[in-house]
Amino acid sequence: MDFRIVEVFNRSVTIELLSDSIFRQDSEYSVYINGEKRISTDRNVVSLGGLLPDTTYRIAVGDDTGNEKEFTTGHESVLLDVRAFGAKGDGATSDTAAIQAAICCCPKDGTVYLPKGDYLSTALFLKSNMTLWIDEGARILGDTDRTHYPILPGMTQTTDEKDEYNLASWEGNPLTGFASLVTAIDAENLDIIGEGIIDGNAQNSDWWQDPKKKRIAWRPRTMYLVRCRNVRVQSVTVQNSPSWTVHPYYSDDLRFLNLYIKNPSNSPNTDGLDPESCGNVLVLGTVISVGDDCMAIKSGKYYMSMKHHKVTENITVRNCRLERGHGSVTVGSEAAGGVKNVRVSQCIFDGTDRGLRIKTRRGRGERSVLDDILFENIDMNGVHMPFTVNMFYFCDPDGHSDYVQNQAPAPVDEMTPVIGSITGRNIKCEGVSACMLCAVGLPESPIGKLSFEDINVTFLPENEREPERPVMMDNFDEMSGRGIYAKNVRELELKNVRISGSADTAPEMDNVEKSTFDDVEYEA
């Protein structure tokens, strides 16, 4: 069984099997380090801790020692235990100052270590060239009093009045917000490792009450990375977030490996992982179960696109399990800066409302080009609507206005968004209820190309289906058991598509300029 070493840390390593299987193997296998069995698992991506820094190890998968590979853990200059700085870890004493002191005192290539315990804290600010190690049994527990959290200004004018300095963001705009439980600003070469927990503790606070109302400042994230580079997060659990859970913002070269991200199903706006205006992001072996979109790939609203433009690009999501939530992997709706080159593969989508979810609207602007998005080798189980593309998304205060919702052609101008190429290949969808594909483009800016190949869809029986509205736009009917609906699309290409148990027997199309159907079959 062949594998590759993905990332090596100072005290841990992540490997990935070189296999076509989706998320897991059919049976368990063992991973050995220096000939000693360390774990038995069926997962395609495995992270192992308990290693020593500056040490060479041999790692093998299964009983075949011929596939053994060698690696050397990273250098560590010093290990700083937060208890030596006065942290109690009793879940009652505020440990913010003690942990922050350890972080401030940490030298280059040092590690700040949290042993077993509950560390009550408000916002912690990490810095460059360090490791935060949250050991198994350790939990950073968010303080429930919002007045204990510092506030990050949304935008500050520079002293020479020629530029702006952005710190906080709320739903795509530079608005003042509370600092997050784990915050990093302009940090490089930062690792967050361990099998411990970062717990926003929002269920015991008032963060989820009146969620759309600003109270002092906007709600924080649980992990927030601002203009960071080369950040790696491995194995930690991040949960009970006040709002979006993990939010990289204007950051590059990020690795999220074997994370567990979880929030209650009824928690508001608690997206799992939302890279916004980011580049070169790898999400591997991660499990997400939340109250909103599992992943939402974004690039801000119009102001940020015009003043601080940065395309979100080169996003890879592989061997992950995305369950519950409104969408498995979403692009938008705050994507005024554009999104391109997204690759999602070997993933399980389980019980989400939608699988692939693209959403935008008039007003996002001409830089909002969503293009080159590929989903392949995906198993969807109980996903109500596997593929939805919506260019009339009714978000924002003006979302229900005539400007956004009028389905007559509008002038193409600097406020008109674009959707380019979206591709799905080798995807199995079982337990579908509303529709397989619902795509609605703008009449003045049709969706460029939708291409689906090797797709197998099985609908729930009629008496188990509940009618649902697949796209959040005005004047659009609910659907149940519908196969393919496409409106305002330049090119629709279907090849080797099987749809079983649907209420209809042929695609419904409106203003589709070119359609190609090759071996598309509806089965009773």
C-alpha cells in the first residue's frame, strides 16, 4: 500500500495513501513508525503525534516494510509549558494572560505547550515562527463574556492617508469585530498541532442570540488568520464557534490536515472553513459538521474587491467528509474578488442540503469571476440537491430588491458577475430529494459551461421527499424529484448520466444556448 508524506512537523507527521478510494479504505490497515505499530485505521489521511523534534524516523503502512519511508521532524528551539507561566487549566480561572505571556516569550522555532486541562481564555494572538501544541485532553475554552474580548477595527486609515489597514471582516465587508479565540495577524511559519480542542463555547454565551444584530462589535470566529503565510493546522478539533469557525483571510500557503470542525446543526452562520481572498489552500482528511455551509470559498464584497483586490485561487479539498450543513462545498456568495482553480475530490458529502453550491448576484462586480471549478470522485449520501448554481442569491439588505431579483435582462456593466466553467465527474448521489441539478444564470450573463460526466443519481421514494427550493431566489418554486433544470446557460454538457426514481423524464431547459447529451438515461 503506497503512500506519501504530506507534511512533517516538529512533533508529528501527516501521510496520505495513494489510493483512488473515497475518504477511507474498505478495511483497516496499520501504520508503523520505526517498526512499531502506532495506529490501525481505515482513513486515507493519517496524522501521528508523539514524536520528538530533530529526530529521524522510518514510517511504513501495512505489513509491507518495502514501502518504508524516512523523514526528520522539524527543529524546536524550546518547549514552553503554559503552566510554568501561571496557567491553571481548571476551566474556571482566566488563563488568557498566562498563555499570551508564553506566546510572547516564545523564541523562533519554539513551541508553546498546553497539557491536559481546560484553559478558560479570551482571544489569544499567535505570532510567526512558532508552534502551538494543544495536547490530547487539553481544551482552550472561550470566555462567555463578550466584554472580555478585545475589538479589532474593521478599517483604519494609514497615517499618510494614502492607504488603509484592515483587521476585521464581517460577511465580506471590513467591519469592526471581536477578536477570535485563536487569532494570527501577519504571521508566517506558524503551526497549530495536537489532538486537543479549541472550543468557542458559544452555546454557553449569547453569541447565537440575535445573530444578525451587531452588539458592541460583530461576532468573532474561533480561528482567524489575517494576512498570514505558511500556516499549518493539524489534528485539532474546533467547535462551538460564535460564527464562522475557521476563517483564513487574505492569507496564502495554508494546510488544514485531519481537522474536526463541528457546531450544532441549529447554530447560526457557523460555517466550517471559509478561505476568503486566499491562495494555495489544502484541506485534507478533514471532517466538518456544522450549522451552515461546511466550506464556503469567498473573496469579499465589492468594496474589498475594488480597494484590496485578491482572487481566491488554487484551493484543494481532498479525502474529506463533509456532513450536515446547508452546503458541502460552496463558492460565494461574497466572492467579488473572484474564485478560480478549485479542486474537490475523493470526498464524502453526507446529509447536507446541497453538495456543490455556487451562489452570486448582481452587484458583486465584474471581478467576480467564478471559474475552473472541478468536483470529481465524490460520494453524496442523503444530499437533497447535489448541484446548485444561483446567480440571483437574495443575500444582503438589498437582496430582495428589483435590481437583484428581476429576471429580465439588465445592462452588463461593472457590477455584473460571471460564472465560467463548472465540472463534475465520477459522482454518485444516493437519497436525493429535490433535484439533481438546478442552475439559474443571469439573462445578461449566462453561466458559461456546466459539464457533468459519469454521474449516478438515485432519488428517494416519492413519499419520502419533501418539496424544497433548491436556489435561494425570489419567485422560484419548490422542487421534488426533479432531475435537471437549467436556465440562462451558454453550454450544458451531460455524458454518461443515470437518473433513477425522478418525477420527470427529461431535462428542463430555458435559454440554454448549446446542450450536448451523450448517454443520458432516466430510469423508473
